[in-house]
Amino acid sequence: MRSKPHAPRAPAAGPENGGSAAAASPEAAADVVRMMEEHSPFNRWLGIRGVHAEPGRVTMAIDPRAEHTGDPVRPALHGGVISALVDTAGGAAAWTALPPGETVSTVDLLVDYLEPGRFDAPLVAEAELLRKGNRVCHVRVVVRQGARRVAEGRAVYNIHRRRKEE
């Protein structure tokens, strides 16, 4: 069988490193967020950065730039910037609850845009894992800009388990 190239995997706390699948460590959660910042060229280009991480909860932010413009007349941020922040923070929140060797991918993403994103303050996404099942994780995300609630998102992430070596 040919081996496939793969992205670096961030460690999550499990029995091997002092935690369990149900209660990952804050250090492992921070490693997941750092991996999302450093190993995704798209996230780096957007400027997504981690603010806080603990098992099942992640806060990430973006400082809006001119390249993020969606409506130059208003002006307002592109909705794709906001949805990418929702997806990244949500995926990180789900991933922080997984044992080593497991990753996630987005199955479903719903974003409700409540206010236009502006350029005067960072967008801050707070993601919370609602439920981790055997095959999927459900996450809720709120995006704020200062005191304004800009968007709300809900996402489902498929859990990928590492295949056992033959």
C-alpha cells in the first residue's frame, strides 16, 4: 500500500500523555490552535490567530484588512472571511476534545450573518463543543466585533481516526 503525504498532526491529550479523550489538557488544546495557525497557509493569509484554548472551547480572532473587503461601497468584510473564522474556530474546538491520532473535517457549516463586519476592530470567534459522538462533533460559534454580535454559526465535524498499522 502506498503511503499518502499528510499534514502535521497536533497532539491532543490522551492516556499516553496525561489526559483522556473526555478531558483533554489545556496544553494539548493550545497545541491544536497553534497548529491551525501555523500549518494552514489559508489561515495564515487570513491572519487567524488563537486567543484562548481549553478542551472543547476555543477563541480565535482576525484583524480585518483591506484584502478582506466584500462590499467596498458600505464598506464591509466579505462573508467568507467570517465563515472561515467560524469553521476554523469550530474545528479547533472539536479537535481539542479528541484523543491522539484523531482529526476532524467539516461535514456541515451554517452561518447566520447578523451585522456587517467592519474594519475598526478584531473579529473574535468563541467556539464551544456541544456534543462529541462516536463519529461526529457538534459545535456552536459566536462571532463578535467589539460589543456587536456579527454572526452565529453551527457546525458538524466528522471524526477521522488513525488507521492501525498492518
